[in-house]
Amino acid sequence: METNLALLLLLAPLAGFLLNIFAGKKLSRNLSGTLGTIAVAVSFAVTLFFFMQVSSTKEPVMVNLFKWMTLANFDVNFAFQLDQLSLLWLMFVTGIGTLIHVYSISYMHDDENIHKFFAYLNLFIFFMITLVMGSNLLIMFIGWEGVGLCSYLLIGFWYKNQDFNDAAKKAFIMNRIGDLGFLIGIFIIGYLFHSVDYIDIQNAIVSGSFDVNDINNMTWLGVATLCLFIGACGKSAQIPLYTWLPDAMAGPTPVSALIHAATMVTAGIFMITRMNFVFDLTPDVQNIIAIVGAVTSLIAASIGLMQNDIKKVLAYSTVSQLGLMFLALGLGAYEIAVFHVITHAFFKACLFLGSGSVIHAMSGEQDMRNMGGLRKVMKVTFITFLIATLAISGLPPFSGFFSKDEILMTAFHHNKPLWVIGSVASIMTAFYMFRLLYLTFFKGFRGTEEQKHHLHESPSLITFPLVVLAVLALVGGAISLPGSSWLNEYLAPIISHPAEHHALGTTEYMLMGVAVVGALVGIGLAYAKYIKQGFVPVPDNEITGFAKVVYNKFYVDEIYTAIVVKPIYALGAFFKNVTEVALSGFIFGLGKVANAIGAQGRTVQNGSIGLYLFVFVLSVCSIIAYIFLK
Amino acid sequence: MDVSFILIILLFGAVATYFVGDKWASKAALLFSTAAFAATLYVIYRYNIGEKVSYFHTWISKPRILLHFQADSLSLAMTALTTVLTPIIVLTSFGNMFPKTKSFYALILFMAFAMVGTFLSTDGLVYYIFWELSLIPIYFIALIWGSGDAESRKKAVVKFFIYTFAGSLFMLVSFIYLYTKTGSFLNTHLYNAHLTEKEQFWIFLGFFLAYAIKIPIIPFHTWQANVYQKAPAVGTMLLSGIMLKMALYSIVRWQLPIAPQAAAQYKYIFIALCIAGVIYGSILALKQTDLKKLLAYSSLAHVGLIAAGAYTLTIDGFRGAFLQMIAHGFVVVGLFYAAEIISRRYNTGEIADMGGIRIQSPKFASMFMILVMASVALPLTFNFIGEFEVLYSLAQTNIWFGVLGGTTIILGAFYMLRMFQQVMLGDKGAKVFADVTFGEGFVFALIIGVLLFFGVYPSPIADFITPDLQKVLLHINQIN
Amino acid sequence: MITTLFYILSAITLATAFLTIFSKNPIHSAIYLVLCFFSIAGHYLMFNAQFLAIVHIIVYSGAIMILMLFTIMLMNLNKEDEQHKSILTRIAATISFCLIAFVLLAAFIKAQPAIIEYRNSGEDYQSIEVLGQVLLNDYMVPFEFASVLLLVSMIGAVLLSKKEHIND
Amino acid sequence: MENILQQIGIENYIYLSTLLFCVGVFGVLYRRNAIVMFMSIEIMLNAVNLLLVAFSTYHQDAAGQVFVFFSMAVAAAEVAVGLAILVAVYRNIKNIDIDNLKNLKG
Amino acid sequence: MNTLIAIAGLGILCLIAEIFNLRKAIVPVTIIGLLAILGLNVSEYMDLGLNTAIMERNEGFYNNMIVNNSFGMAFTGLFIVLTIFLVAMTPEFHKGHKAKLSDFVAIKLFLLTGAIAMVSFGNLAMFFLGIEVLSISLYILAASEPKNLKSNEAGMKYFLMGAFASGIILFGIALIYGATGSFDNAVIYSAILSGDLPGWFFIGIVMLTIGLLFKIAAAPFHMWAPDVYEGSPALNTATMSTLAKVASMAAFFKLMRSLNHEVSASYVAIIITVSILSMTVGNFMALKQNNVKRMLAFSGISHAGFMLMVLLNPPAMSGVLFYYAAAYALAGIAAFAVILYVTANKENEDIYQFNGLGKTSPLMAATLTLALLSMAGIPILSGFFAKFFLFSEVLKTGNVLIVIVAVANSIVSVGYYFKLILAMYTKDAAENTQKVPAAYGIVAVLSILLTIAIGLYPDALLGLLK
């Protein structure tokens, strides 16, 4: 029964995918979307069932299907583990997934390949479920790579545009860099533990069969966790592998919402949380994670300050928020990171879908410099967007406040510089989010007449998910209120070393205050600049100085191109034009030398009997001399 | 019914195909190759239930040469690969009209015959004979039915022939040397030849030359790209899909067990060479402007990895290598078929002249995409299984081998996606591209089906070959 | 006495041989060669091989040399119009001659066992009678086979020289 | 009858034959007139014949002398064929200078 | 023994037939006669009990002039087969000179007697006469187109150098006689075993060796071969490169096995050097040749080098040599049958004449391809086994170096063999083709089938020699 249900959970989206890919052309547009949505909804329903069950029994559901791979020291099974952590993730993956499917039915209605779109979305959900449900690292890796594939397909959904295809390719390759790290991590884990099953690994550590005092073991374990973290960096867009995520905004907006904000990019956090018992053993790596997270958060936020593309801003904010989550992970506060993942999923999905609604209304325009004043036309979108913006800015009582505040608080207790960085990033976040809000919804409309004429509120299929998500963004903080956290209790079986929970003392309240004030400062600055002064960002070619550097994302892409891509191509050119030619020439050269010898030999064979006889006689002389006179 | 039956079907098929005439040759070839596959399956079934399927016969009394076709799981697996790919390859040729059809198909079957013989023989000399025999048909296939300018094709093909022939002669010398030591060519006897370390080294090197050229491993690969480009698609598929597997198979079957000490002693050097090939091939693939050449270099990278796996002397490496061989056989046939379909319709191999195909042929695009993904070893495709095991064994040998070998998953994605983008995507659809026909789609579906099925459930093959691989490994470890 | 004779004969043999080679006119060469053959016949006589000496004269001087002379006359070659080979060739020929003579002689000298006693069975081994016996009994097959040889050369000579008929 | 070799010594005959043989070789190398080359070859054969007779005496054995007959037959046959070839050549190029026979080369 | 007489008789019969205007009957009668003689040879072989015997048995005839043993009889059989092929092609080749047909057939038959004498002699006199019969026949054959200057030149060169080499052989024989006092193999052999031979003996052996090296065209005594092969009429080139070469090699081997019992190290060194030199010179020079006959001449030189390796360990090698000789000669016959077909009525034998043969005459093209592949040593053709048996025996003697060189040479050889194959299959024919004459077609196919057959069943040949 459980096996069948779990399979239903897993395979419903796959069925949706297959239906849409093979029969989608024949289905009507709405039916195709509806089928896709139903497939995910079924998964959501099953998830809910399991969630209830596990919440009550506290026992994870294990499903073992069959042996997948055989290795010398262990087998890898096609097995699934539905425990608290995976179910939590499944909840919002399938939940938000369903909402976004609903949204897409309307959003993608006019696209000729809508059935493919839903097919890919379903496929994505399938892989995401695999990633989350797997009971070992390799099953997770299936999902890990699979979502990368879907991300590739969906970013490049409008494949006629080669820029989009470039973005898709970049995303896939950058992810693969991380994936290599992940793989190497798996290799080392497999080598150390003779298993890649989470439970086995945990048991080995707990039971002591894995000797944690062995320096050699611990060194390798450190390498392993570092490698796993590299994998997480790729998937969750952390420095240095974050540049693909902003580019990934080339995909349709629902994709950005689902994959590049709410679900896939949190896979790295999921994985580290999954493996928390391993990461806990390697504090050096944890420090690295924390620092990388904090720095990513700051850099991304600072880039976000200057962006004019509405989705780009959101993308950088996603990177920045993910950075915060990694900060929490690095500090060992896994449940707080998870908390922020959830709240972030709500408000960021809401923001993306909202921006999608706006773009929809603007007939595809994404530049905020050409927007403005939309709040009058798009009331629902505006209100939901506002709620989500408040949430991300960290104002109470919106959900973002609670999660972000906990992260900062933990940072404050562990590492003051990181707290400073995180706080600055939060202030920046508040600033650019409100900048976005102001530029988009306030003041007068700056676009063309045609666009203005076309402005409209989106249909209900679009606004409905917005509303649901806005509500969640508003109340989502309730799952882990300071002091009495349902989430912490729920996750207790998963996290082997729970973060210290600081009682709400003066320091804590003061920190909250600082955070709120910081957010308000950010909002105030944005208000002063964009409402009071009515400032509109200047066209690209007028940006100068440091602003230009920031606007151009610190030229990171250009630097990567210069230090990685270009050298590879140069090397390729070298190989092609030098070594290949030389090697090939060497082989042909042997032939040529042989031919040249032959040609020279022909001149010796000059047809004269006299010469032949000379050679004959001299040979006779030398043979006899050699044999008899030496 | 023993294994010799498969050989007989193929040989008889080759002759019969020649004599049924041009009109029916392709059908006859399909029929006989399918029959051979059916026979292989039946033999495997009999092998599995423990019946005797080996064939023993004395051929030449002095020097003692035996027609021994000892079936074990390794040889049967490779035989099955050959006999399943042959009908597929024959199918891929159905869209083309070849001159001298009967000779063409007869040569294909003859080549399959030779390759199956190579996989099955346990007598070193018979093995060598089959090994060389397989060279003749592919030489003519590439030469006569190849594409492009005749002079350059000739140059490429002759280079290929002489090069591979040269390499294998050193293997022959090694075999003869072993014969003078043991008085037998039977592999089980050669395994226990009691060679000194110096002898082992030279023999290892002799075998290595033959295999390194055939596989190819850098720096012995220079024949490959040109031949793949110039040969007709069928030839390229035979070469890359099956023929180079002969060499990879032989590493495990002959080279390592015969010279185990040398293998253990120098394995780091050879692995490093193979891995260098992986990176080298990948980076070169990035710079190719010709689709088939790009696939050729990608194949260079992949087989380098397989060879590296075999040289690790671990069970994971062996198994990974074998699984990857089979997977690579399918995927490379599929990819070259796709390339062939494109060049058939566009009459060019230049990537720059392609683009926008997906708009016109979404089905083809999807299938090509799946093949590309299989080629870059996405999990749930068969290629992932092998690649994972190989990389795992490499990482166990030395973590840097794992890392450097693993760059294939990055670079592979890089060049394959780049190629896919330039060939299939965009909207440069100036030229008309007809969508895949039923026949073409059927071939793709077959290949994709196999890749996905074994990607999800590789155990039938993995469990089938593991015991015999362990035997080989056990022998190697015993000697050391 | 005999020794002196040997040396004289040898000197004649070698000298005429050289003269054969150095004569510009082929006819002179031929005549010197005949002289050379006669001196060799003298050697045979010294061995008391009279029959052989006579056969030698008949075959070589009588048949072979006449054939050659005949050819020379036929072709009207009795002129000294032969261009000499280049100096270089001649020097090279001379050097190779010296070399091969030196090498062979040196090899023989080195290989020579000092033979003092010679067997002298006293039997008759070289009279016509004995030679006939040996030739037609022991060496019957080679004798017959030599006829094949001569037959072949005859066919060959005819084949190479005869003018072909047009209607063949 | 006394063995002549007792006085002269077999080695001297060997040397003589060798020298004569070498003279023949020299002639072949030195001259370009084909017919003189034939003669030089005859000198070579005669040198060997002389040697055979000397050895025949040395061994007191008739076979050596019998062999000389064969040698003569061979010489005769060779000369017959050689002259026939020579005539054919002469018919074509009107001389017998072997340096004119250089068409086949390389 | 009887075979020799019978063949000589058959030759005379040919000449008589011409006199009685039975020209049409000559070739059929000759072939039937040769087949009968082959049967006779086989029955003699059986009579000697050689098919069942384990050890070699010698049976001397006529005062040990002719010795029947498995070596001689096996080679005799091979020579007869080769001659049948050669004779079968004669009328077609000489169709412009019908009057000379009997001469050509008779000369080939006498040549065959020479060859047989060379492998079944028991006395050096027989050997010498045999080699002379063979050589003189070849001089005649080489020059057999009197009006063709090339043929004249070939004949002249061959004759001059051949006579020169005969002189050296004769000198060698004289020295051997001088050392042992006999021409009889058995006597000489026992004299060797008793030891204490004068030093000339070995000089004689070396002279003999040099003469025979010339006859088999081993470098550096090879220089006549390309010119002569090129200049001779193609059928006669075929005779030289197959029958004559193989016969000389067999004779060489037989001599060395019986006379050179204890091989000195320096002698082995010479053989190895000559062998390596022949292979290398032959193969490298062949690379740049345009004339097919010339190319095959160089190829023949390299094969002579290969075959010379049998002298490294004569007692074990007779089977190997026989196999090699058979494989080489049969492939050569097949190749020449095709060459004769292609170059009939052409002014030269350059490679471009073969352009497009794959299209115009697939059967002949396939035959030539197989023949060349066999010579190159590609399995499963007999040429491969020949090389393989040779290498395995040589490796047993510990001479790894020469095997490596031989292998490297095999690689080079592929280069020029394939030049011809490429011309046949990748180029287009220049002109219309004529029909394949039946004689050439049958000979080509039969000989190539034999090549394949002995490849598939090497035991058949190897078992003949003890």
C-alpha cells in the first residue's frame, strides 16, 4: 500500500509528462495544462497523506523497489525514504508546484508548445520528487541532474532565441561543475562508509563503526563535505557558481518562480540538511559554507541594487536569500535554514508570479524603466506583490521577518562579522525590493502608448495562485515562531545536533529591533529616492563609475569567460591546430619518410649493369671479409 | 546449439546476402543479423540454465591452434551487443541507396562475423585472425561507400588501415612470443605463462599498442576523426559502436590477465594516458566545425574513460567499463545516425550550415536531445551507470583521476549542448528539414528504449557479467 | 722443372687473361682468350689429364671461341670503337678487383691447412676409360640431364634468333 | 705415377684459380662490351675448371674431372643463349655496349 | 625420380607435337600430362610411406643422384602445380606468336625439370645442372620477345649477372669438392660430421650461399630483379617470381640443411643482415614504384628476405618454408593472372591501368585484392599463416630483433599493396574493358581458392613434410 502510494506520488508527474509529450499535440490547450496540473495535484494529495501519517507516527516510510547499481563494496537500491524532511520539501514542491501549474495554464495559453511546457514542468516535478524522496545520495543525484535537465529545457523553452539557449546551456554546464563536486563527494562517502544510504551513514557515525577520531578518515570526510558543498553551490547558485541563475530568467516566468526561486535552487540546502550529521563533523567546511553564504548574500544584494530588469532583480534577490540560508547552514542551524527555505518559497514564488503578471500585462516588457503606476490597473497583483515584498524585506509580522531574523540572530551569536554582512545584505534587500515596487507600481506609466492601452489585470487563473501565496507569505512564519517552534520539533528526528535556541532575551529583542529598523531604513531610502525624487534609473549607456561596475554584475561573467572559457577554447585551438597537426603529421611523416627513402633508392637503381655488378662484388668482398678475415 | 552457430549464421548470411542480389540484399542482411541476435539470445538463455554452449575443435596441430569458442558472460555480452547493433545498423542504412548494394551488406555481415569471432575466441591466434579480419570489411566500406573527396578519404582510410594493422602486428608478436613460452595459444594457458617482469612489460606494451590504436587512446588517435567523418554512417557506426569495443574487451580478456604484474605496476601511467585522452578529446570536440568529427572526438573522450576504468584493475572499473561499452555502443550509433539523417537532408556535415531544425522537426529534436543527454551520462540513462562505476573506481585509485576523469561530465555537457544548440535550435530554418520517417523513428525509439531501460534497471547485465569479471580480477590479484 | 713450368704457364694464363680484358679490339680479346685456354690446357696436361685437356681445347677454343668470333665478325665488331668506361668506373673496377683478389687470397691463406703429404693411390682415375666409366655409370643422370640443358639452350637460341612468320 | 701436387702444392693451384677467377670478375666490371664480358665469364668458369681438376688430382678422384665436363656443357649452353640474346640486342640497337641498356631502372 | 624423366619426356613430346602440326593439342596434353605426373608424384610419396612416416626418409636413385624425400616431393608437387597454372596461361599470353607456343611450353617444362632437380638432388652435379637449366630457361624466357628492347635488356642483364653468379656457385662447389673429395651429399655430410675439414670448405659454402642469394634476389644481390621483372614478358615474370624464386629458395634451404650442419655465428649474422636488408630494401623501394611488375619484384625481394629467416634454424623449418613458398607462389600466380589480363594489349604495366577494375571486373579485382592481402599477411589468407609460422619458429631461436624488423616491414608492405587495391576500387576506368579470357580467369580463381584453402587448412601442407 505504502509502496504503491509512494509510486503514485512519484509517477503521477511522470505520467503527466508522458501524456503531454506523446499526446499533447492532440489535446486542447487547456486540457493539456489541466492534465499537467492534475498530475501534480495528485502528488500533492499523496504527499499530504504521508505528511499526516508521518507527523503522527514519527516513523519514516521506507520504500525499496529494486537494486539499481552494484559496486564492489555496496549496492545502490532504487529506494525511497519519506521522512519529515523529505515530506516537508515535498509539501511545498508539490504544493507550490500545483499553484504554478494552475498559473501557467493561463500564462502560457497562447504559446504554441504549451503541451511541451507542461510536459517539462511535470518532468521537473518528477525529478524534484526523486531528488527529495531518494533514500541515498545516488537517487538524489538522479533528481539532482534531472532537475538540471528540466531547468535547461525550460530556460531554453523559447528555443528560437539563441540568447535564451545560451542561458540554458550556461545553467546546465555550471550546474554540472557542481555536479562533479557532488559526484566526487559521493565517491568519497561511498569509499568511507561503504554505503551511500543516509541511514547507513548515520548509523555508521552514531554506532562508531566509522572512526571519527581517525585523522585520515576525517580529512577525507572534510574533502567529501567540501565536494558536496561545491555541488550545492552549483545547484543553489552560490559563489562562485551563481552566475547562471540571473541568466536563467530567460525562461518563462512560471519556470523562474517554480524552479529558480522556490524549489530546485533549494536542493543544495536540502542536501546539506539531509547530510547534516556528516557536515557537523567537519566544522572547517561549515565555516567555509557560512562565509560563502554570507558573501554571496552581500554581493548578490549589491548587484540587485542596480538592476533594471524586474526578473533580474528578483533573481539576485533569490541568490542573496539563498546566501542567507547557506549562512544558516554553515552555522549549523539547519532547521532555521529550512524555515527560510519555506518562507522564501512562499514569498519569492509570489513575487515571481506577480512579476509574471506584470510582464503579461506589459506584453512581455521586463524593463522597470518602462513601467510605473501599475497599481491602479492591477490591484490584486499589486496587493499580493506588496505583501510578498514586505515579507522579503523582513518586516513583522510577515513570514520573512521570522526566518531572516533567526538567521541573523544565530549569526550574531556565532560570528559577529557574518552578522554584519547579513544585516547589510538585508538592508540592501529592503531597498531594492521597494525600489522595484516603487518603479513598477507607483508614479506614472512610462511605457509606450500601445502598452498603456493594453494594460489589464490578469485573469483569475493567474491571480488565484498569487492570492494563495500572498496569504502564505503573510502567515507562513507561524510554523516556527520564536520560542515555540513547530518546525523545530517536527524536524528534530532529522537534525542530529539542533541549533542552540536562545531564549528570547534582551539581546534577541534588540536584534529584532535592529533588523526591523534596518529594513525600514532601506525602505525609507528607496522611498526618498524613487517616490520623493521621482528618480528613474538612467539608460544603460549613461551609467558610469562604480555604478557601472555594479550594474554589470562586477563583470563576473566577463572574468569567468576570460579565465575559464577563453583558455579552454584557446587550448582547443592549440590542440586542433598544433598537437593534432603534429601528431597526424608525425604519422603521415613516417609514411613520407618511407616514401622518400624509396624515392632515393630508385636513383641508386639506375639501370646500369656495371653498378649492379659493383654492388655484387663489393657485397661478396664484405661478406667474405666479415666471415673469414675478422 | 552452441556459439559457433552464431558465427555460422553471420558468415552464411554474408554469402547469401551477396548472392540474393542488389534488390533484396538489405532485407536479407536484416534477416540474418536479426537471426543472429535471436540465436545469441537463445545461447545466452542456454548458458544461463547451465547448458554447454562452448565449441571446441582442433584446427592446426602444429603449431597448436584451436578453434575454441568458449562462451562466458563477457564474451556473450559483447556478442549480444554486436548482434543487436548489427540489425540496427542495417536498419539505419535503409534510407540510403548504395551502389553495389549486395557487396555492401555482405561486408556488414562479414564484419559482424569477424567481430563476434573476436569476442568468442579463446585461442589467441584465432582471436587475432578474427581481429584482423574485421579490418578488411570496414576498410572497403569506408573506402568505397564513404563520402567526400575521394583523395582525402583514401588517405584517411589507408592511414587507418595501416595504423591499426601495424598496432595489431605487435600484438601478434606478443602472442607468438607467448606461444614459444607456453606452447599454446589458449588464453587460460597464457594466463599462467610465468613471465618475468621484463617480459610482461614488453608483452603488455605489445598488446597496448594494438589496443591503443584501435580504441583509440591518445596519442594514437589521429586516424579516428577523419575516418569517422569520411566513412559512410554505417561504417562509422560499426567502427565506433562495436569495433573499438573489441579492443576494450580485449584489455580485460587478454592484456591484463596475461601481464598482470606489468598491469599493476604501470597502471597509473596508462590510466593517466587514458584520462589525458578524455580531456584532450573533450576540448578538441569543442573546436570542431564538422558534426561527425565532433562526435568522433567525443567518442575519443568516452572510450578513454572506459579504458581508464579497465586499467584500474578493480571490479568496479571492469564492470563500469563493460556497462559503458554497451551503453556507448548504443548511444554512439544513435548519435551518428542522427548526424547521418541531418547530413542526408542538408547535404553537409558543417555545423555552421545547420540550425533551426527543431522548429521543423520537433520529434527528431526530442530524440536527438535524449541521445545527447545519454551521451553526457545523465542519470537514468544507461551511460550513467557505466560512467559512474568507472569514475568511482578511478576516484578510488586516486582521487585526482576521479576529478580529472570527471571533467568529462562538464566538458561533455559543454560540447554536446553547444553542438545541439547550433545544430538544432535557433530559427535559422532556411532549409527544409523533413520530419523523421517511421523507420528512422523506430530505430531511435529502439535505441532510446534500451538506453532508458538499462539506465533504470541495469542489474540483468551487471549481474550477468560480474562473476566472470571477478574471475579475471581474482587471477590478476593472485599473480600479484 | 715442373714448378718452373707451372709458374710459366700460370704467368701466361694470367697475362693472356688480362690481355683479353685490356684489348680494345674484341677480336684481339678473343685471340688472347684462346691463348689463355691453351695455357689452361697446359695445366691439365701437367695433371696428366690428357683427355680433359683435349676436350677443353675442342670445346673452348674450338667451339665456344669460334662461336664468339663468329658473332663478332657477324656483327662487324672488329673495330676499336668501344668507348671506354669513365675513368671513375675503371678505377672502381680496379679497386674492386684488388679488393676481391686480396680478400679471397687472404681467406684462402688463412684457411689453409699445411699439407705436406699428398695422397697418391697410384690408381688410374683419369684415363678416358675411367672417366667414361664414371661419367656413364655414376654420373649417368647428370649426363642425361646435361642434354636437357643443351636442348634448352638450343631451343632458346632458335627462339631468340628466328624471324617470325607473319601469318603465325 | 707421381702426384704433381707433391711438387707444386694444391695451395698454389687454389691461388692461381682464385686469381684467374678474379681477373674474370675484373673483366666483367671493367669492360662495357658485352662480348668481352662473356669472355670474362668464360675465364671465371675456366678458373673453376682448373680448380676442379686440381682437386680431382688432389683426391685422386675422377668425379672432379667429370664435373668439368658438365661445367663445359654449361658454359657452352650459356654462351649459346648469351650470344642469341646478344644478337637480339644488336638487332635492336645496332651495338653491344651494355651502357646503352639503361632503359629499365628506378 | 620418375617425375623428372616423365617431365623431360613431356617436354620433348611438345616439341614433337609442333613438328606434326598438333599445336592445338600441346597445352591440353601438357596439362593432362602434368596432372598425371602430379599423381605419379603423389603415388611415389605414398609408396615411400611418407604419409604415415614420422621421420624423414630418403631414398636415393641412380647412385644417389636423385633423392626422394618428403621435402623434395612436396616441393616437386608444388612446382608441378605452379607449372600447370603457368602453362595454362601460355596460349592466351602468346596468342600473337602461335608458332612459338611449343617452344614456350617446352621451355617451361624443362625449367620445371631444373626446379625439380634443385630440390631432389643427391649430388651437387645434379644441383648445378638443375640450377643451370632453370637459369638458362629463364634467360631465354626473359629475352623471349626479341623485338622488344626491354625484353632484350632484361635478358641481357639477367644473363650477364646470372652467369656471373653461376661462376660463383661453381667456384663454391669446386671448393666443397676440394674439401671433401666428393659431390655426393651424403658423403659430404658424413665428412662434415667427422670434422677436420680444410677451411676452404666453409669458403665454398659461403660462395654457394652468395650465388643462391643472387638467385633468390636477396639484397644486396637483388638489383637485377626489378629490371628483369619489368622488362620480361609478364607471363615470364610470373614464372620468375613464383616458380623460379621458390625453387631457388628451396634448393638453398636443402643445401644449407645438408651441407651446413653447424652454422657458425658469423654466418648466421650474415643471413640475418641479408634478410633484414632484403626485407627493408624490397619494401621501401616498392613504395614508390609505378610499374606493377616492378613493384612485385621488390615485393619478391622482401619475401626472399622473409624466407631467408628459415635458415636460422633449418631442421625445424622445412614445413614453414614449404608453406611460405606455397602461399607466396600461389598468391603470386593469382596476382599475375590478373595483371596479365589487365595489361594485355597495353604498352606498360603502370598502376593506373588497374583503375576501376573493381567496377569493370569485380571477380578479377577481388582475386587480385585477395592475392595482395595474402602477400601482405592479412589473416585468414595463407600469407598470414606463412608469416605467422615463420615468426613463431624464428622467435623460438631467440632472434627477437629480426622478428620486430620483419613486423615493421609487414606494415610498410601494406602501403604499396594497398596502392594497387585503391586504384582498383576508388578510381574510374579510363577505357572500355575486354572480356576476361577464360584461361586467366580460371587460373586466377583456382590459385586464389588454393591460397584460401591452405589458409583454412594449413595442416594439409605442414603435414607433408617431416
